[in-house]
Amino acid sequence: MGHDQLEGDAGPELVPGRVLVSAEQLAERVAQLGAEITVDYAGRSPLLVGVLKGAFMFMSDLSRVIDLPVEFDFMAVSSYGHSTRSSGVVRIVKDLDLDLAGRDAILVEDIVDSGLTLNYLRRNLLARNPASLEVCALLVREDHSVDEAILRYEGFRIPGEFVVGYGLDVDQRYRNLPDIRVVESTSGAEVAEAS
Ligand code: IMP
Ligand code: MG
């Protein structure tokens, strides 16, 4: 069944619309980021810290273009938000398995929207005394409110529309799309990110 057949009789739904970043653009940019990280961390084994669930696909592809002995760990956070709104109140639902002390950690995020989640996670991870901590975010909102210096590796700057695909969801759907698409309402309009 195709995504466009999911519409029910319960009124307008949020569905993937036009492509904002194609699968080819994603692959090309991810390869560049992997090459950069490979050079920057030469001789070290960085620990990739993925933020579930949104970062799973990006981290999977990214890790395969990093030519170093990387290790993996994952955190899951819940932002108490729903649908297309992020509340900024973050709760750790699943913590890391590994000890960060002395490690070169790279926090891998799907999207920095307001930046509230990222700011919270950075503070939390820094308190565990890693040797270093950098951020690698696939998408960064043009109007984010984090310190630019924190965004060491970023894939694409995007405008304020809510997006899905390549790991990102709306109400848990569409994470498996191979590209990044703007969400539309079946009633017509594109959906602004509502923060
Ligand atoms: P922030 O705390 O406002 O930066 O929100 C970050 C989190 O909100 C991301 O990790 C995503 O889970 C979610 N988010 C923000 N914008 C989008 C979007 O356009 N599509 C899907 N998820 C989003
Ligand atoms: Mg997320």
C-alpha cells in the first residue's frame, strides 16, 4: 500500500509532499561528512551517540562512510511534544550503555529545530566527562537558537516547514522514506513547524 492510500475518513491527515532533499543529495552529503570525520578523528575511535529514533538511518549510513573503528551507542529522549510541536521539555527514555568518560563522542541528531533538545543533551553528556564532544546533525533549521560553534558537522540548513523521511517522522510514520519531504495536510496546506 502506498503512503497516499493511508488517508481515512477521519478528516485531514499529515502526509509527505514535495521532496526537499533527494536520496542522491543525502548520500552525497553524508559521504562528505563521513570523509570529514575520518580526517578529523584519524588515529582515534570515536563513539557515535545516536538519538533515537530519528537519527537511526542517518547514523547507519554515516557510520559506513567513516573509515575508522567507530563504536555505537544510542539514547532515546522524549520531548513531551506531539505531532509537529516540540515542547522543549526533554526526558531520557533510554540512556547510554557505555561510559563516556575519556571518549571522543559524536552526538548524532536528525534535526536541530529550536535547539532545546540539543542543548539539553550536550549539557547532560558533557557532565559525564568525555575527552571531546562534537555534534553531527543531518538537518539544521535556519532559525535555530543554539550557539553556531556547537554545530561542528551539519548536513543541510532547511526552512521552517515540518519534514519527514530518512528517519524523521510525523506521529511515527514515514521514517522509511528514502528522501526528506515536506509534510502537507490532505486538506491542502503545507505544515509549518509549530514551535
Ligand atoms: P528541538 O528541541 O526543537 O530542536 O526539536 C528537535 C526534535 O524535534 C528533533 O530531534 C525531532 O525529533 C523533532 N523535530 C523537529 N522538527 C521536526 C521535523 O520537521 N520533522 C520531524 N521531527 C522534527
Ligand atoms: Mg528526534
